[in-house]
Amino acid sequence: MILTKAQYDEIAQCLVSVPPTRQSLRKLKQRFPRLVWESWEDFRMRSSSSRRYRAEPGASSRRSEHISSQSQATLLSIFSQEYQKHIKRTHAKHHTSEAIESYYQRYLDGVGKNGAAPVLLELANEVDYAPSLMARIILERFLQEHKETPPSKSVINSLLRDPSQIPDGVLANQVYQCIVNDCCYGPLVDCIKHAIGHEHEILLRDLLLEKNLSFLDEDQLRAKGYDKTPDFILQVPVAVEGHIIHWIESKASFGDECSHHAYLHDQFWSYWNRFGPGLVIYWYGFIQELDCNRERGILLKACFPTDIVTLCHGAAAP
Amino acid sequence: MAAVLESLLREEVSVAAAVRWIARSAQSSEEDAGEAAALRSLQPLRKEFVPFLLNFLREQSSRVVPQGPPTPAKAPGSSAALPGRPGGPPRGGRGARSQLFPPTESLSAAAEAPSARRGGRRRGAGPARERGGRGPGSLEEGVGAESLLWAGSRRPRAAGSPGSPSRARCDPPNLSNLEEFPPVGSVPPGGAGTRPSRRINPTPVSEERSLSKPKTCFTSPPISCVPGAQPSVLDSSPWGQGPAAGCRSLQEEREMLRKERSKQLQHSPVPACPTPEPGSTLPTRTGSLTAEPADPAKVSSRQRLELVALVYSACIAENLVPNLFLELFFVLQLLTARRMVAAKDSDLEPSPGVLDSLESPLFQSVHDCVFFAVQVLEHQFQVLSYLDKGTLKLLAENERLLCFSPALQGRLRAAYAGSVAKVSLAMPPSVQAVSFQPETDNRANFSSDRAFHTFKKQRDVFYEVLREWEDRHEEPGWDFEKGLGSRIRVMMGQLSAACSHSHFVRLFQKQLLQMCQSPGGAGGTISGEAPDVLNMLGADKLGRLRRLQERLAAPQSSCGPCPPPSFPGCQGFFRDFILSASSFQFNQHLMDSLSLKIRELNSLVLPHPEPSDEDGESDVDWQGERRQFAVVLLSLRLLAKFLGFVAFLPYRGPEPPPARELQDSILALRSQVPPVLDVRALLQQGLRAHRAVLTVPWLVEFLSLADHIVPMLDYYRSIFTLLLHLHRSLVLSKDGEGEMCFLNKLLLLAVLGWLFQIPTVPEDLFFVEEGQVDVFEVDTKTSEHGLDGVPVVDQHLLYTCCPYIGELRKLLASWVSGSSGRSGGFVRKITPTTTTSLGALPLRTTQGLQAQLAQAFFHNQPPSLRRTVEFVAERIGSNCVKHIKATLVADLVRQAESLLQEQLVTQRQEGGDPGQLLEILCSQLCPHGAQALTQGREFCQKKSPGAVRALLPEETPAAVLSSAENIAVGLATEKACAWLSANITALIRREVKAAVSRMLRAQGPEPAVRGDRRGCSRAFADQIPVLGPPTQHRLERGQARRLLHMLLSLWKDDFQVPVPLQLLLSPRNVGLLADTRPREWDLLLFLLRELVEKGLMGRKEIEACLDSLHEAQWPEDFAEELATLFNLFLAEPQVPEPQLRACELVQPNRGTVLAQS
């Protein structure tokens, strides 16, 4: 799903006040069905003539289904990224000692009344903060109170990964509720993201093998002592849409401005600096305007390219 | 000096004698006594003659309204002494380059000059002092000021008066002031005091460069120094006031501003020059300026002009002038002179008595100028014919030239028609990064993890900086130092370990070579013909687009025929990087690395194919050879330029060269510093090995960046002396066995001429005493193994190395555009709007993409892979041609022979023309040549993969291996098929013809074949070594081989009487071999083989001769070697060579047949 900057901004606008819970995602669809889906449909109509969705004939129903599921994944990805930006902006105000004290007090009050109620989750929603991160604040505060030494980061992380180890049963339950309901932060989400990323790398590898393109993967490159390693380096370069491709990087996310610029700086340009031009696949789409470095050697795609030209037999012959 | 010219004009001395006199110190005996006497008295002035002549011509043409920039003559101040006052005042050290002023004035002004100059200097340096002041082409911050000055000095300024008082340039000339502007022709001889100053405006002294020595470059009167043709009016011309003219005085700037305003107000190109004096006719240098027609009938004194043209041409031909192309430019300016400024009546009406002397102006009208120019061009036709096609076209189409010399025009037209030298400077390539190579770049190559990771970051910062530069350097107001300086220094600061420095320098140098190697970016390697791919697309539109692209994006070189050294395009990035980094560690490592690479490339053995006389097939190899040479040469020039830049960086600065008093101490200090690279040794080696064509161009680049002190150091002075001597010896008209190829010479003349014009090179250096020059022996005779004798330079390389030669074309083009009445400017101004969109024109065609893919394939592979594939393609391609020759062509020849047999039988009855016979045969056989391509393709496909596989390491991944094989097949096929498709028909024809004439000869002497070549023996009489001490008259191996070839063909084709070839192998003759060391057995073997192959002697006959040799008395070792040789010869398989077999069938031994007949 490739969106224009304008389309992206429109969607991001819709997502701005939605808390990152499953319920709200559901609510989002209910509350903004027309807005979101209209812009979707609208986009689909417009792009149906473009080559991106010129799929095989007779597959229109399958295609719309695919688009719908892909749209949801894209929507989720955009939502997650937008939410992260929001959290980054507001992070500090939730970490003042007054805020922490106030949250902890409200938590104690809440569980004091009813330990089974989703006190922490509701608190997070109320103050507009990610539930997993709220759980972390409370857990830290709790451990400070009950232990002499301040807890280390790794201890906190392992308790969040497995709340059953939290000494306080009520808190354990509350933290658990937060983690499973948070669709943007937390160990569960990290795990899912990692799995999705890995899955797409596997997908890409299979596609490369299927196309008979030989490559070196990240592990092989590391073994050879490369200092920067894209997911795949093609042993023999190919051309995609007229552009030479030496390497391919898989990104199982939506390419928005913020993440793309970070990737450019930390990864893509570094790859270019060593291996020449290459291809980035944002499996969940990207903002069209970001694909502006094609001539310079960084090509963006939202799927595995179909238009691949390989070095032919007797290539240079006239 | 004038005395010499005078005696020439009076015909007391012949031109030939005069030129001999100028060129050589010793009077030769052949001169007649009177001439010798006339010249001997002038002996002390001999070396001042050429500078005098050049300055004289410039001065004489000072009233011409020209096109283009002034043509400076960098000649030391030989005083333009008038007749009767030879010599003038003694020159104190290095004088002004042109001393056309009354000595009294010079002397008086010299006193006041220093302070004024110093002040002016400061003013000039001002704008460039800020870091951001680097112009795109200037050397650097500090030197920027200097090159600005320089750029300024070449503006059509009224330059050169070394001692003229400080006066604003735009002062309107007071034409009525007879003291300032006396009529040129009215000066009485001898009166030094009344010597007129030139009718030019004085130069602001701010442009003076030296305190102690009045030294300006290019001070001889620029051709456009006419009253009214004020420099400030030239702003439409790119020569005039580019952004580089930073040395103007404030007053001037105010003046310009005022003019700008008035222009805006009036919205019309009003002559912005100062109000002309009433009554004088000042031409306006604006668009409306039309050229005066030139008429051969109106030439004033033909004889005198012819004479001067002859002397001038002779000086050019003998390389007595510093810069050949500068003189050509000057001549073309005369050819395209728009008009003459009207002079006083007395100027135009010379009294009859002084007509043939120097008293009256040489050029009295445009007609005279054009006449003179055409005369000179006639003498320089050979050089002209080697210029690019575009220039030839413009010359051939020049209506004045046609009018004045239809014959020359005809020759030029013919040269144009025959020329294939289309020169176009293509687009610079887009930036590509240096690839990561694990062998040199992975962790194992670093001392610590930290160093490894630091370098990782540095690589990224380096490219980040490069990308930013690429995006922004053309933005107005963007400044390298401000934008990137601190980031670069932070990055350099992180380099702690010495090993990291060398890593970074390697990256830097590789990137430099990748980006800047050639303006076309055609790396010359695998599919370096990116521009050609564009051409192959065929569409006329695309061609036009490219030309337009060139005009838009090619640097608008606007600095005349001698531009200062500059860093165009991407080179600017690397220069600025070095300056901003300002890290001495980095500079040192860079110098080390550059020196090493220069040594490596300079000594690279460039294989060149044996020159074979008749076979054009060596062309196949020569193309590759030329391409490789171009790549190496361009790389060397780039590296040497940067080496010179960094090496002399600490010694260059904005301040003027030190005063003489300080020089001694500086010289003492500098002379004990060893040179960064022993360039003198490399030059000497290069000259000895006959590789000047490779070594000198890069050395010139290196020296062009030297500081003012360098040429005074003994070490470098001796280099200049060598170069001067080389320059003198490169006489273009000399053409013969062992001479350097013409274009090779032309390249060397062009680069050396350019070097001699550089301000840091002392102006009197060129006109140095011969005594000093003769210290070194320079031998331009090429040996068989030297590059100099191989045609490695083509026009494309010449123009790439010396883009300023293209100024000739621009000058002619502007004449065309001017005379069509559209624009009077020198070059029409094109404002580039978007160059990137055009520049990044992607090659989307299948072929283009495949070529790109092949190119890209090598990018991330080790360099050895590429070398291997190219080597295989080269050899297989070459072998393919030989294979086709041995199979397909040989078959066809056999067919031809049998066809001929039949024909001859019938012909004997009917009688027929052998020429016709040949045509019939060829028309039957040539179509079969089409098979050559198919067979060639098959051959390459079959042979290449195995060769690649054998040469690549075992662990090469399968995909890489198969791609490498495919590319090798493709390249080999391309190479072979390109040659075959162009030459196969001619090859078949030639072979069939040879077979036919062989057979016809065998039939008996045919009148058609029998040619009168009586003169042929003279052709190589001078090459046969005279018997005598063998050591002295030893022929080079190749020469000997060639000589044998000639003899063989003479015996075979031209002798109509039997040749007693068996005498060759008589004991006495073979015995001569015993005395030579080392013994040339391979030549004897070669001779024997050729005798058999040419059908001159049968094997049996030779065997008989050899047998008889056994009986003779030999030194033991000789007898042994001889026996070995014979065994070798006898052991050779008797290949049934087609032609041999044919001969044997018809005629086993031609000698006997001829004897019988």
C-alpha cells in the first residue's frame, strides 16, 4: 500500500486520539468506518489502473480481500508508528516524580477497591499513556518500595516478559492485562514485531530462491567481516524498473517519513556507501514521496518486484 | 631584433637562413657569406628574436577588434628595439614579459611601483580571503586570490605596462593626446625618449605580482587593446568579467555598477564604454557589431606580410614559440577580426620610403590581417588537419578563408571529409561509491575494534558529505567550508591510529579516481562507451539532446587558450575536502599513497601489439591498447595533479612571490628538501624508455601546481630544462621511421605549451640559453618498445587532456554566429536551468541496461575478477579474428585459387583482364564473409567460458562464475564481431588479390602486375646498416624485422630478374652473424620462414643450403647454435599453408622459374 503524503496525513489525523488498545482499534473501525475506508476505497479506485495492482484477471474478489487485509495491516502499522511518535512527545510528563507518585497512589487506591478490575489499563487510557509503559512505571515504583536496592533494567524487563514472577499477585495480574491489551508497546508486541520481521525475511529469501537469484545473507556477510550488512546482497546484480540493485533490505513496517529517514541514515546510505544501489521493500507500504532517491541508488517497493531484469547470456553482445 | 626583421624585409637575408639562425646557435656553412655576415653582427640578440617577433605581432594587431579573449604572449621582455638601437637596455634578471615601453618610462615607474603594487595586491586578495571565497575553479583559498589575479590578467586589459602609474582602467583614453597615443608609424628611429607608449590603457598596478620584478603574465598587448574596446564593456563575453574577476578595484566596480544601471534604464545594448572622443570612431563591442568584409584585392603590402608570415610559421614549426595553440588562436583571431579601429590618417598613408620597413604598421586593414592569417594557416595545415572534425568544418566553411585561399579551403574540406575525430566531452558520471572489499576492509585489517568501527563511521560521513556537496555545491551562496568544514574536521579528528589514516586515504583516492578520471566518466574499461550506447540508440533527437546537454553541463570554459590550472567538476570536492580537513597526517598519507600509485601506473607495461605491415587485424588489439592507455594516462594526470596540489600546498599562499633579497634564504631552505616524488628520475626514465607520451602529461599536471619558488630550485630547474629540450625536439613536420607519432607529439606540445604559460613558471624560462639546454640528451627517436612510436593518442584523448584546444573551435563558431548577425558575443550565453534531470538520463534500453548490469556486476567483486574477464575477452576476441582468418578466409582463398585455375584455362584461349578477373572472384567470394560473424560468435562462445573458469579461483560462487563467463563471451564477441563486420570484406579481398597476383605472376610476367618501382630501392637505402663497427650501427629488433619485411616484399613483388637468394645462406654471409652479440637467431629463423612462406625459396632448397654450411669452419659455440637453429627450422611442421601450397602446385620455386623465363 503506497500512500501519498496527503493520504497519509489524513489517516494519521484520524488516529491521533486513539489509545493503543485492541478495544480502541476495534472502536476505531466502528467510529471512523467511513472516513478510513472511504479514503482506502478512494485510493484503491485510483490506483487500480496503475501497474501496482494490475493483477491477474478474475482475481478481483481475492484481490479486494487481500487489499482489505493488507490495508488493515498497513493501518495497524501506521497507527503503531503514529502512536509511538505521540508517546515520544509525551513521555517526559509521565515520568516526573509527581506523576509517578500520583499514578502509584491511584493504582493502590484502585486495586484496594477491586483487585480484579483492570485498574492499571484504565489508568493508562485515562492519562493517555501506553498500558505497557504504565505497567513499567508502576512496577518500578512497586519494586523500589519493596526492595532496598533500586531494580535493574534487566530485572524489570524479565518481570514484564513474564509477569508471573512479580512477587505481588495483584500487580502481576494488572501488568499482564496491560501487556496483552497494548498493541504498540511491550514485550508481546516486540515479539510479534520481531516475528513479522523474520517472517518477511524468510518470505524474501524464498522469493529470491524461486527467482534463482543467488545472494549472501546477513549471517554470511557477518562471517566475512562486513561492517554493515543488509538482509541480502545479490551476488549478481539485477535491474528493477531500470535501476541497478545490489542489495535488498526487508522492512515489515510502513515507511513513514520519520522511520525512513532514520533508516536512511543508519542503514540504507551505509549500504549504498559500500555496495552501491539497492532496494528496500516496505511490506506494509510507504509514503510515495519518500521514493525520491531512485536515481541516487535507493529504490522503494511495497512488494517483491515483478519487473526484474537479470544479466543475460552473452549480455554485452550487440 | 627589429634589425633582423628589417633585413628580412629588405631581402638581405633569406627566411631559411633567418630561421636557421634563430633555431641553432652555430652558423651553418651552407649560408651564403653575405647572410652570415648580416646575421653574425646580430648574434647576441639571437635568442631575443622570437619574443620580439611575438610581441611585435601582438602589438601590430592591437588595433584589431577581435573575438574572444586576448592572446597573450608570454615572452620575456626583449625590448622591441627599434632599428638603430638594437638591444635596448640590458634586462635585469627576469624582465617583464613584454617590454614595449620606452625604457625611461619603465625605469622611472619602477621606483614608484612597489608600494602601489603591494596595496593593490591586498585589495585583490580581499574577496578571496574568506574561506568561502574559493571559486569553483580556483586552486584554493589562498591561491584563489592569485588565480583570480591571473584570471583578471588575461582579460582584455590594457595590460602589461610594468611601470605604469596606478590608474583606473576605465579612464577614457585620451586619443588626442599625442604623447599618450602617438601614431604608431610616426616614430623616428633611435629616439628612445620619444618612443611612444602603446595605445592602450595602463593597468591598475594591483595586478602586478611581484615587488622586485615587474612581472605580469601575458603582458604583451592583447589583441583587443584598442581604445574603445574597454574591458569593462566586454561583460557579455565570458572572458571578460566572470565571477572570478575579483581583483578589480573598487572604482572599477563602481563603474560597472553605473553601467549596469544605465543599461537597465535604457533596455538596449548601448555602448557602455566611456564616451568616445569627438571625432574618433570607436567600435562598440556589443551585439550589433558587424564584421567588416575582407577583400584579397585590398591587401596593402603582400610581400611584407608573406615574409613575416613565413618567418612566423617557421618559428611555429620549429617549436620556437612557447605555445603552438596560443599562436593558432592568435592567427584565428586575426582571421576573424571584426574590423580595425580607424587610425590617424598618417597611419594609413605610409610614405613610400618606409613601406617595406617596420615603420609602417604591418596590419593596416582587416584585409591585411586576414591575408596574414591565411598565409600562416597554409603553413600550419598539417596541424589543422589533426584537429577535431568540428573545427575543421568551421574552418572549411569560413568564407574569408575561402576567399583568400581556395586551395587551403579545398584541403581543409578534404581533411574534414576524411576526419573521424568527433570529439565530445560527455557528461560526468554520477557518483558511485567505492565498494567494500573484505580483503582490505574487514576487521582483520584493523588494529582494534575501535579503529574498525571508527572507520565504519568515517566512510559513512565521507559519503554523506559527498552527497551533500553533490546536492548543494551549485546553489548560489552555498559554501563548502561553512556547510561541511566542521563535519569533515570532526571526522578527521577521529582518525587516531596511523593505520586508519591509510584506510581513509585509500578510500579517498579510489573515490577520486572513480569520479574524476575522465570528464566523460568513460572509465575506458569494460563497457566504457556509455556515450556510444547513447549514440547507438540512433535517434537523431537523442543526439541533439546530448549536444544540448553538453553545452549546458560542460563547464563553460571561458578562459581562453591558456586557462590556469583548475579543479573542474567533482575535482573541486576533493580539493575543498583536503583544504577543509587541513590535517597534516592526512596530507602526508595522501602524498604517500598518490606517489605510490603514480609510480605503479607510470611503470605499467602497456602491451602493444607487434606492428605488422600488411595486416590490418592488429587494429583489434590496438583499440584495446589505446583505451587502456587513455585510462592510465588520465588516471596519472589526476593523481599527479592532486599530488602537486598537496605537496606544494604549504608553500603557496596569497602573498606575492618573495622579493629577491628573501629568495636566497628561501632557496637555501627549500633546496635541501627532498622532492615528494623523484619526478626527475621518472622523467629521465620515461625519456630513455620512449614513454614521454605517458610521463610528460602527468608531470606537467604536477608542475602546474608548483609555487613560485619551485622553478628556481636546481632540481626542478633541470626538469624544466629537459622539458624545454623535449619541446624543441618535437618538430611536427618530421615524420619518418622511429619518429614519435603525430598526435603523440601534438599532445606533448599542447601540455608543455600550456605549462610554459602558467604564471608560476618564470617567463624567461622558455627563452633560455641553449647552453643550458644541451645538458641533457633528449632523443625523440622511438625505439621499437617505446610507447612514443605507437599511436596511442587520438583526438578524443587530446581534447580530453587539453580542453583549451577547443577554444579554437569556439572562436570560429562565434565568428559564424556573429556574422549571421545574431549575436556579436564570443560564445552565446546559455543559462543552465536544470542539468540534473538531463544528466541522469537513464539508459532504459535493453542494451543499455545490460551494459549497466555488466558494469555493476564487477562493482562488488574483487578487482582481479574484472581484470581476468577483460583479459580473456581481449585475447579470445583477438584469437577469434585470427581463427577466422585461418579457417574461413583461407578456405575462400583456396576456392579463389581453384576458380582462378579454371578461369586461367579459359582466359588463355580468350584473353582477359586480370583486374576484371579479380572483381569477379571477389564478388563471388565476399558474400561468404557474412559467415564470419556467425563463426566468430561460435568461437567466442566456445572458448571464453573455459578460459574464465581456468583463471578464476575455485571458490568463486557458481552464479558469479557463470555471469563472468557470460560477460567474457559477450565482450569477446563484441570485440571480434565489431572488427569482423568492419573488415572482413577487405580482408577477403586482400587475400584473394594476393593469391591472384601470385598465380598470375606464376603464369609469367604480366604487364599489369609489373610496376615501375625503380625508385623503391632508395626507399630503404638509408636503413640498411652501413658495414662497420657493428655496435654502432645496430638496428633495433623491430627495425630489422621491418627491413626484412621490406626486402622480402621487394624480392617477391618487384624484382623482375631472378634473385639469387641462395647467396643469403652462403657461408660468408651466415658467418657475419657470428660477430654480432647477442646473436639474432630469431631473425634468421624469421627470414627462413618468410622465404618459404613467401614462396621465394622451397624448403628443399633451403635445406640444401643449410647442409652446405656444415662444411664451413665456425667458432664452436656458433656452430652449435647454428646447428640448433637448423634443427629447429627443419623440425617445424610443414603446414600446408594455403598460399604456399598454391605456389608449390603451380610453381615450386619462383627463382628457378624466373631464371628459366
